Amino acid sequence: MMNRDSIIIWSLAALMAISVLASLRVNHPATSDSLSMPTAIEKLGDHNGIAVVMIYGPISNSEATSFLSTGGASDEIVDEINGHKDDPNVRALILRINSPGGTVGAAQEISDAVQRFKSARPKVPVLASIGDQGASAAYWIACSADTIVANPGSLVGSIGVIMQQLDLTSVKDKYGVGVRTYKSGDYKDMMSGWRTPSSGEEVIVQSMLDNVHEQFLEMVQNHRKLSPQQMALVQEAQIFTGKQAIAVGLVDQLGSFQKTVDIATRQAKIKSPYLIERPRNPFATFLSQMGIASHLPIPVLTPSFPVPQ
């Protein structure tokens, strides 16, 4: 009989082995069920590949090789894009997005990786396919694509920035528990929830958020070329359906992932395409699907909206 510790050790070892196997590149025909495991392996070297980069769950600057990193780990995504950049079989790149948003720096790093891909492979079309949602930081990344495709019911937009903290100021009076702080600068504990922020601190935080918002709006304007009227509609961080997003210029076409593959096939002028995927850590995928993610006291690009059940 195996004891409890042995079971835990062998279970972790099995998960790690599965993770290694799942990190291998998979190539299979671009059919309507092409996101499932392949039934056949296509020959490499025919230059008909469409690379698919999965971006799902909260986006953050997680360690690329972390066993617990999720589908929104920017380092993993950047490495994946860089790998496709040097693959001569890649004739089109699709960013498959299903994310409510995430941190600013992570979105910028992924977007920069896409720009480097486009500079290195100027003839390779880059498309974004939005599933359930492509909002805030996720839309920032989608902007870097040449073409954005979303389902009519996808949630798109939320071009804004939010920063939150817990208000724990009443805990001391109610429970007699507080925090004693030693600091070397007036603003070192600026985001502490144990005291009321000063008016000067509120100005600093708002100025920082406004600056990031300006960067976001500049990104959208540079890539989407929206009219002043359209910019006025999107700059208030409103969330749109995919169908509404067409009207305000945030999306180019409506359709599923398969339609995105069809568009990429036409734009790349290839026949009999196959998808080149690099599946993520399955354990991390499970954590992402369970909604397990860190919540840091830093500006994030995530919307606040009801999710249809």
C-alpha cells in the first residue's frame, strides 16, 4: 500500500510529465474542430501552416516556465510568438483570445512581440479571433493584429484602466487589529488599505491611471484609425458586444474561430492549411478555467460587467 506522501509525490510527477508532453508543438488540419487533439500529423515543409497562439484567462507577467503559469502568462505567449516568427512554415498567425483583461505591462510586452513578428514577417497576415471576451488588456493585444474577428455575442472593448484596494480602516476600531508601518518616503505605503489616502495621494494615483489610459487610447487610435466620434464612444471604457463593436470600429468582421482560419487562409493565399499549435500546461489550464489568479495592487485593464449564464 502506498502512503499519502507517496501518492502526492507520484501525482505531482505525473502532472509534470503531462506538462512536458503538452508543451510540444502540434500540427493538424485546419478543420472546424481543429482545436481538439489531432487525428493526423501533417508533413512540415509545405509552408501552409497557420500558427495559433492561445491567450486566455487573466493576462499577467508570469514566469514562462512556471508550472502554475496560466494561459495568460505573457512570457510564455511572447516566447511562443517569437518561435513562430522564425518558423518558415508559418504563413499566417492567429491570436485566439478569450480573456477579460489583465495587467498593463503584460499586454504591452505581448503587443510588442506581435509588432516584432510583423516587422520580421511583413507578408504574413496576423489576425485576432475573440471568443467569449476580448476586453481591456486582451483588446490591447488584439489591436496589434491586422484583422480582428469576433462572435456577434463576444464581449469586446472596455478601453479603460482600474485600480482598487481594500478599505480596512474600520478593522482597528471594530477588532483592535491594525498595522504599524515604518517607511523611508511619504508615499511608500500609498496603497495601504489600513489608512485613508491623502488628497495628494489620490491625485498621484489618478494621474497615473490617466497616463495609462492615454497610452491605451493612443494604441487603439494608431491601430484602428477611429474617427473622433468613434473614439468618444470607446474612451469611456464601455463594453460592447461583437455586433456593436463593428459599428464603433473595434472589430473588422463577425464570426467564429473557424471563420478566422478561413480568412487567414485567403489572406495568406494558401491551400490545405494546417494549424501549428503549442498547447499550454494542462495543469495551468485547469487553474485558469477555475478562475485562480493573483490580484495585485497595480493598475489592471479589466472590465466590470455581468457574464451571461
